[in-house]
Amino acid sequence: MTERPDLEFTAAQMHAMVDAVAGRCIDHIVNLPPQPILGDVGAEDFCRRMREDAPEQGSPLEPLLDQLFRDYVPRSFTTPGPGYLAYIPGGGVFPAALADFIADATNRYTGIWQAAPALVQLEANALDWLRDWMGFPPTSRGLFTTGGSMATFNAILCARERHLGPDLRPGVLYTSDQAHHSVLKAAKLAGIMPDRVRAIPCDDAYRLPVAGLGDAIARDRAAGLVPFCVVSTAGTTNTGAVDPLAAIADLTASEGLWHHVDGAYGAFFQLCDDTKPILRGLSRADSLTLDPHKGMFLPYGTGALLVRDGAALRAAHEATAGYLPAMPHPEEFYDPSQHGPDLSRGFPGLRVWLTVKMYGAAVFRAAVAEKRALALEAFRRVAALPGIVIDAPPDLSLFAFHVTWPGATLSDEDVATRALMDRTTRRGRIMVSGAAARGRYLGRVCVLNFRTHTAEIDALLEDMGAALADIREESAAGLESQGESREAAR
Ligand SMILES: Cc1ncc(COP(=O)(O)O)c(C=O)c1O
């Protein structure tokens, strides 16, 4: 007789395992502040030693959890920690982890409406909330994706289908040289090759210049090409710049082009009275990338797309098969697989739904406003440090700067600015990162982790101030010794 393997656990075993996992996770979260902000990520040899064949026999959970929490989790950037001011933070709110657990444990099929209509309606509600917050009309439809990159990919598909039909090659897409690299990647995935993507050089404020955009469109039309889409950015990754969204919306309307806004970093600042005017024009876009795993503080793995004309999103993805049930009211009810490339998938909407239901929208508005206020405070104090030159003040909650001193060359400044980011981070409490933009290396601070509060801004200033003092002393000594060696050579 063949063996009858039993993959089920008893109720008692499941309770014990859930308690063990919950205990580890909660310990991890409550102990985030003292954890080093940058784990030991120089781990090549360690990773080589980790390679192993699939085990023939299973192991108990506890030793696996020991390994995970002792050896693997700490070898990473502490992205959920309050001192994480690098790249674009988010944090990872707890209700979303609960939602993932529920979604995985109940394992219902939410790819098609008929298989779980009430659960799919929760996802549709969550998308409608995003739509309302962003000021998009009721005709809009949306899609939860794994992140901003996939949202932008689906937006470019819609634009392509709407404007180019089957003949893709003449189509040209416009963006700025400060756009996230996912735009180029998304265009390529959608069949728009890099030689048909125009990265217009940004202006002095790192924004997409409307005049330059108009000129590029005119040049391409004159050359017989087919301009079809502009991707602007509501908060660039390098400097946090918000492109002139309203002026770009005017231009795309008059040129008959699709306007996609990449709001992966900045769109949730639309929730706050202070920052909404900065994003003027965002709600006129044809489509919008959102990243709830940034501005809504969800764990990684949740992006979202809104498309103003929901029919365009449906047209890009509609497909069926003889084995699938027919959708009874496609106009009224949302069907995820008819609005995106996935059929089988997880249940991303539950994370957003449960999180918003548990906190309420007011908490998000307050948290986003707090991040903005903290960024302004950090900006004022960093700008006052000796030898700091601000390159980009915060449009939203990110600002960029470099280090200088009398006699410093651009290359000296780049080295010193990079050292400032590295040394601040190596002090262990605050992680910051830099970026190359417009020919120089910029330091940057981005406040968007929900756990970041005033104490972390104080720590940033202490650690960056101390690192800067060391660098300035060393630079001055370096210049002095260069002067001495020049003297000696005479
Ligand atoms: C402005 C911007 N757009 C797009 C992305 C890509 O988003 P994701 O990493 O969620 O795919 C990022 C990521 O940081 C971003 O900052």
C-alpha cells in the first residue's frame, strides 16, 4: 500500500506554532529601536555557506525560528526601525502582517470575482478608498500590484493600447532624467524600447521642464514618430522633487497624450492639507502609481495603480477561457483578473483593507503630516550645519544636500558627502543614503517611516553633526598637507 502523507497539523500544534511565531515577531518589533540600523550585510561568505540541498526530512519549527531571527533577519538594513531615513522608508504596520496571515491561512481564491465575491469586494473597497483620497473620479478602476514598478508597467500598457494599437515601434514615451529607473524598465516590458524613451534633462530644481518636454514632443512628431505617453513624478527618489503636474496635464491634454504620474513616493501627501497644493494636477492624471508600502507604511509587497478611465485598464487585461464562469455584472463588480495580468495570486487587498479599517483614515493623514513636519525640522537643522549646501529643499519629506569647504573641488565634495552618509550610518542609530544627480553626489534624508519621531531627528543631527565635524577636520588637514607638499616641492 502507498504511504498516505498527512500535511495537516493538529489544532494544538497550530496554536503552539502561531504562539511561537507571534512571540518572535513581537519581540523583534518591540526591540527595533536598539537594533543596529545597518546589520552585517557584507555577508558573501556567509551566503555561500548557506547553500544547501532540499532536506529529505523535515525539522521542527523552533530551531528554524532560532536560525531566522538570530542569523538571517539581522543581516539586513533595519528597514522597519525608527532610524531608517534612507532610500524611501515605510516601516511595515502590524495589521498588514495579520492580514497576510489570515489571507494565507484561509487561502481563498480572489483572482476571479465569482470564487470569493465578498472578499473581492473588500479589495474593491480598498481601491475605491485610494481613488477617493487621490481625487480620481468614480469612472476609475485600480489594481493592487507587488509594488510601484509593476503599477507603472500596467499604466504604460494602458497608454500603449489606447494610443498605439499593434504598431509599437513609432511610439515615444517621455519622462525626466530624474524619473525612477522602473519607468525605463516598465516601458521595455511593455514593448517600448529604450531608444523610444526620452529622459528630458531636469531643471535646476530637479523637475521635468515643460518647455523641454514640449520641444521633444515637437521634434519627434516632425521626425514621423508617435508621442503617446508622459510619465511625470510626484516626488523623485533622488531629491523628492515634484514635477509641475498641472502644467504637464495641460500639455498632455493639448497634445492628446496619456499622462501617467509616478506617485510611488509622494502620492500619499495628497492626504494632507499642507502638501496637497504641491501635488496640484495629480488628480487630473490618466493614471497614477501608488506605493502603499511607502506612504501608507505597509510592509513591502503592496503597490497600486489607479486608471482614470477604468475601461482602459479593463481593455488592456480582459481575457477569459471556456473553463471559467462568466462574470454576471462586469460593470458593477470588480474582477481582479480582468484588470491586471495575474490570475491566481495572493490577496493583496486584505492588507490595505484591514489596515485602514483598524486605524481609520484620520491616523494616516496625521502620520503623513507628522513625517512632513519632521522632515522640515530636519531640513532646517541640517541646513544650519557648517559646510552643508542644500541642493533640494523638501517639496514633501525628502531633501538633498552636499558638503563643501573653501577650496574644495567637486570631486572633494563628492567624496566628503559620500563619507558623511556612510559615517552617519555607521554610528548605528540612523541610516541615510545618497544619490548621484546632475553631475554630483548628493546626501539625502527621507522621513517616511511611521516609527520615526522627534528623537530620531535629534539623533540624526547629533550623528551627522559629529561625522561632519570629523570630515571637515580631516579635509582641512588634507588641504593643509597638500599645501605643505606643494611648498616642499617648490
Ligand atoms: C519614485 C519611485 N518610483 C517607483 C519606485 C519603484 O517602486 P517599487 O520598488 O515599489 O517597485 C520607487 C522605489 O523606491 C520610487 O521611489
